[in-house]
Amino acid sequence: MSNARRTRNRIAQTISFWLFRFATYAILAAATYIFLDIGIKGSRTLFTARAPFINVPFFTQGPQTLFVFDYEGKKYTLSDREFRAWKIEHPVEVEATSVAYSAGGVWPCIVGTGLLVIGSMIFALAVGICSAIYLNEYSQNTRSIRLIRIAILNLAGVPSIVFGLFGFGLFVIFLHWNVSLLAGWFTLGLMILPAIITASEESLRAVPNGLREGSLALGATKWQTIRKNVLPYAVPGILTSSILGIGRVAGETAPIMFTAAYALRDEMPWQVQRWTDFVFQGVMALPYHIYVVSSKIPQNEYTERMQYGAACILLLLVFAIALASIVLRERTRKRLSW
Amino acid sequence: MAEVVAASPLAAPRPVRRWRADDFIKAFFGSNALIAIVVLALITIFLFREGFGFFGQNLRNIRLYRRAGLEYVDIMRDTANAHAALSRGLNLTRKSAQTTESAETLARFDQFATAFSDSAEDLNGLVSDAGEKAVALRDALALQAGDVDRGGENEGRAGAPPVDEATTISALRANTATFAAITSTMAEKIRGLLKTPPTFENAKTKRTFDSWSKRVENYLAILPGTTKKLQSWDPDSPVPAYRAVTSFLFGRDWITASFWQDWYGIIPLLVGSIMVSIVALAIAVPFGVASAIYVSEIAFPAEKQLIKPYVEFIAAIPSVVLGFFGIAVVGETIRHLSQSRFFHWVGFFPISERLNVFTAGSLLALMAVPTIFTLAEDALRNVPRGFKEASYALGANRLQTIGRVLVPASLSGIVSAVLLGLGRVIGETMVVLLCAGNRIAIPDFTQGLGAFFQPVHTMTGIIAQEMGEVVRGSIHYRALFMVGLVLFAITLAINYGAQKLVQRYRMSIG
């Protein structure tokens, strides 16, 4: 090979490697920009300059209407409750502009999202682990099992809005559960199910066969083997990889839009008359709240506070979950290396 | 002894399988494993259950459209609309001629334009008169039939006043003669106007005007044909049943809650979804595949340790947060950029809408990148070591090995990664709902690439937006379920294709 050609090849290689590098870091930069923008503008809402440094009302109140008005040369921006108190003190007519949702906080949304996540993960983990145990421990590679696997893969690709429509058709209308926690749990649970099954199966597969064979050779039944020799080693892995599913459930909006979420609700979930009403009530949810505040009200200086605050909280929440999953995964990998 | 004899038929050897505890446990787990199939079946069943009534209702809707004479009026309305379009063409010419022509020419031109748009006054009056009659008849007929959508259900059939359908329709059809008379006077007026066309100094304006005159002549030529169409129109000619399906699958209008006629055509939504996906993939595929190559072949181990978890973080961003970011930041940024001098040479800039196909597509690209990156990186890593070593042994450098060996060997894996990315993009709801602009119209493709900077509505977006507001059981409600069904079918097909590709790929290398 001639020297010139070799040089040319090397130059081509260097240039294209830099292009690949640029593409990679461009993605990271774009994502970083989003994190910083939402993080910085959101932290103005979440934190305060004075002790206790955390904007307590934002975390403890429900969303309220914001009132903006001028009075004696001073500009006031008051939440609904404060405005009423102010009017009692100052019995004068003021012309106030009202901006919906822009005052108060997101406490009911956090509670609602928490309830939705807990319920749907319990359902998805119970069904998902049982399903994975069958697929990995009992089944042979028959035609019906292949069909099940294809179904799981395809279920994973169904758009979340279709799950929403399905949940609306089955739970809300057909079973008459109306817009309720229960409908949200099942809709979200079914949506996350394929991911849980896949993760659980992977953990089960990682348990060496010697453990099963040893147990069976000692006369244990299949179930005893699974319970004593397989599950204890697989469950930590299953749980850690399922954490990522929690993040997805917490951030999804489309499936709960018609099944579980209300735009505004004054009562907290535990303020129900009978305990049976608990599961049949709709809740406010953080992702749906972000949708409402970013699409139903205009973008201006007054609304920005709530919009960025809510987006930042959800982002932090999901990242905390993702970080926990990554850290735990590394630790399990180190501890359980066969 | 008697007992034994009595028991003997039961004790006879029969292959009774005894169920032990373990079998029950196995059956329990097995039934759980079936849930994926059950859920897929349930999704299909419930989408069909809620959506399938759409076709019947849509057929009734279209039949009523013909029976009440709305179709008849629409034929006339098309003529009036074509005239209005020609008037708009004149206005555009006026705008572009503003700087190049003298004030005198412009004044004469304005006179001409006004005379032209006035020539359709009678026609417009006729259309709106006939339209009112047709709508009144339609509402009366709907009330008689107890149609849910037109609010006739509560009053019931008994309360509905009897409709003299034949008289009303024949009164409506008497308009054919009026239409013929009006259009012929209008044609004469326009011909008279064209005999003394305004003159222009500027050659370009003149050319524009000449092409406009040609359009007018075409318009005048088809007028008699329209009259014939009106004459041959028959309210009793049956609407074939397949029209209910074709008007949904190939319909170019999605018009709901209008006082005139509702149309449920999926094409504008489908086009919107596809255009957004094209933009998203056009950005995400190069970046996703390039970064997969970079991480699996070029990056240092420390870089890998950093980039892979970071991409996982990107995958974890909730779509609604991305959508909010699009509204708050990206849309405005794109509009600002389009107004800057740097992009002055782009024909369709500056753009008017900050929320458009490109805004949504660029954000969806960020959602598709993690999917494409992860799967493509997997595919590249699974290429057997020997392939790479053989390539190096033959004297290829790293770039040649990547381009000629690794990428071709993992191509089907990469393609299936792209397909799964497409599935994710086309089914994504919140970003397009917030950032695509939500205008239900097929973009104007005459602008070329500019069409990608116009607002659209998508299949996922329309479900999310309208589902909360529709009346349960109405035709609109069922139409939304049908859109969901189409979406479901598309994503299933994409997924299935991706899986088939992966299987083949495993066989060829494994």
C-alpha cells in the first residue's frame, strides 16, 4: 500500500472518529441543556434563600388560582387563600387579574402519583414475577410458549395512549369503575408488565442451574426448589431492575388521562367517607398536572413558577429512581457474581 | 364384601391424573404467564367493541348528508369556494405588486379585484340560503330518526314533528335553475372584466396575472359541468356501504362538532404522525447510530462508563417534561432562529408558528435516541470477535473495519433498533400533543420542506385531546377508538417486523 494512501486513510479515520465523537457529545449536551434549564428555573420554585431553604408551601399546598393586582403603588401577587384574607383586611375594590393553577403547590399531585406508583407496581410485580417463574422454570420451548413470548414483546411496543384507551374502555366504562385509582393501577400495571417480566426472567436466568439440580437431587419438589434455591437469589435482581419501571410509571401521562387523573381536586385521597371509596376515587397526578399547567394556561412570568416547579420535581423524582436503580444494579452485580 | 362390589366400578383402572400441590402451583404460574396474550386480546376486543359501531354510525351520517341535500349544496359551495380562492389569488398578486407598480395601476387593479369578487355575490347568497334549508331538513330528519349525535334522543320519536321531506327536497332542487342563471350572469360579468384587464409595468406581475387569468378561464369552463352535476344529483340514490370505511381510511377531513357536516377522515392525522416521525428519525438515526458506534468501538472505557448511564437518564425523562420544555423553550428558539439573518436564505423562513412538526420532531428525536443507541450498541457488540480480528489481519484500519465489517454484520440489528425507535416515536403522545401545534389539516406541500414547519395534529394527540370531551357512544367517540385501533395495528406491525429482523440476524451470525 502506498504511503499517500495510508495517510489519506488515516486522515479519513480521524475525521470520522471526531464526527462520531461530536454526535455522541451533541446528544449529551442537548440533554444536559434540558436538565440545566429545568433544574435551574425549577429550583427557584423549590428552594428559597432563607431557612429552611425549601419552599414549604409548594410541597404542602394544593394548586390555587393566583391573583395579580396593584394597590397603592405596590404590586401584589397573592394566592386564592391569601387574597381572600387580604380583602378582609382591606375592604376596597381592586381589579385583580386571575391566573389559574399558578399559586400554591403540588402536594396532592405528589400524593396521587405516589399512590398510583405503589398500587400499579404491586400488581405488576406480583403478576410479572409469577409469569417469569413459569416461563423460566416450568415451560419447555413449545409453540404456545413461543406465542407467549411474542405476545410479551408486542405488548411492550403498544403505545401508552392505546393502553389509556383500553383502560378507559374496560375499567372505566365496562366495569363501571369510573375515573379511579383502581382503573389507573391496572392500566399502568399492565403497561409496565412486559418490562417487569423481561427483567424478572433475566434475573432468574442468572441463577446457576447447579443450585436447582442440587436441590432436586436431594429430593425437593420443583416448588421447594424454586422457593428455597432460586427466588432468594433472584429477587434482589428483580427488584433492582424493576425500579426503572417505577420511573416510567411515575412519568407516564397518557394512560392515566382518562382512567385516573383529575385536573383539580380539593380533597386529599384520604378524605373519603367510606374506606371502600378509597380505591374508587380519582386523584391528581404530577405528570398530568404538568400537562394541564403547560397547555391550559398561557406562558408568562406568573405561570412559569408553577410550570417549572412541577416539571423539576417530576424530573428529580424520576432521576432519583433511575439513579437508585443504576447504583443498586452495580452493587448486586458485585455481590452476586457466580 | 358388599362394599367392595359396589366400589368396583369406580376402582376399575382408569387413567385418572391425580393433581398434586405442585401441579396446582404450576398451573397458577402458567395462568399468570398467559396474561400477556390475554391483555393483547382484551385490547383488541375492547378497541373493537367501542370502535366498531363507528362504521354504522358513519354510514348513517353520510346517508343523511345525501338525503337532506347537504351534498347538493356542497356542489354549489365548491363553485363559490373556487371563486373565493381566485379572489385570494388576486389579493396575493396585489401584495407582491405593492412596491413595483405605480399608484395609478394599483388603483385600477383594485377596482378590477373588487369587481371580480363582487361578481360572486349572488352565488354566495344562493349557497347560504340553500345551506340553511338543507341544515333545517337534516336536523328534522335526525330528530325523527332519534339520532343521538344531533340531540334527538331525549325528545324521542313521538315528539318529533313530521317532516315533508319530498317537498323540501324538491324546493331545494329548484335551485338548480337559479344556479344555472346566476353562474351564467357571473361568467358573463367575469368575461367582460377580462376583456379589459389591468396593465402592469412589471413583467413578473404580468406573468402572475396571466397565469391567474388562465385559472379563471378553466374555472369558467367547468361551470356548465357543475350545473349538469346538480341536475343529475339524486337524493335517493343509495350510498354504498363501503363508503363508511373509505371515508374513514382515505378521508382528507377531520371535522367535528360543526353545524354543517362532520367528517372523520384519518388522513390528516396519519400524515401528521408520519411527518413528525420522519423528522424525529432523520435526526435520531444518524446521532443514535453514530453514538452507538462511538461507544462500542472508539470510546475509552472511562467514557463508556459515563455515556451509557447518561443515556439511560435521557431515556428516563418523562415525555410530558420534554413536551413542556418544547413549549417553554424549543418552539420559541426555533422561531427566533428562523427570523435571524443567518437563515435568511431559507425560502420558507421566518416561520409563523412556534409549535410545528419540527419542534415536536426534534424533541421526539431525543426520546428515540436512547432506544436506537442501546439496541444498536447491543447489535454491534454481538458481532463475533473473529470478524473484527480477521479484518485487522487483512490490513484494514479501524474505520474500514467499522464501515465494511461491523456495521454490515450488525445491519439487521441496527435496522430493527431503528424500527423500534419508530414504534416509540409514532406512539408517543405527550410531546406531540403539546408541541405539534394541533391544527387538523394536511400541511401545504407546495412549500416543499416548509411543510415540516407547519402545525399538524397526530393520531395520538387527537385521542388524548378529544377523548375527554366527547359524549360516550357518539360517532365522534367511536371514531377516536377507531383511530386508536389503527395506531395499535401500525405499532404491532412495526414491532413484529423488528422482531423478525432480529431473529434472522441471530441465525446468520450466531
